Amino acid sequence: MEYDEAKELIVAGLTKKLKSKSKFYFKDLAKILDMKPRLAKKFINQMVQEEVLEYWSSGSTSLYGLPGTGKQAAAEHED
């Protein structure tokens, strides 16, 4: 699988699920790509670097989502 194909799968998969949740575990993204986590990691890391995906961590949990989605994004823009 090439990067562009992986990016399309992730964006389409997350967009479909946005109504129910906005942040996803790494294993959810690897499942969308139908890859083992070790193989999916390079694609997902590249998407975070290119700001296609957003990385969020609470300190104990790491989640990924599309930039500008979810409650956290709305709260960050409040002044």
C-alpha cells in the first residue's frame, strides 16, 4: 500500500465515524488500513507530520483524529 492510498482510507474512515466520536486509538487506525501496527505506524506518523491527522495525549492515553474536530478543538478556541 502506498501513502496516498493509506491517507484516503484513513480520512474516509474517520469522516464516516465523526458522528459518533472524533478521536481514535492507534489500533483503530491500523484496523482501517488493515495492517499490523508496526507497518501502519510509518503512515500514521507521516499523516501527523503533514497535519492530516492530529495527535492528542492525556498523558496516559494517546488518540488521533482529524484536525479541528471534537469537543477539545471547540474548547481550544474559547477565550
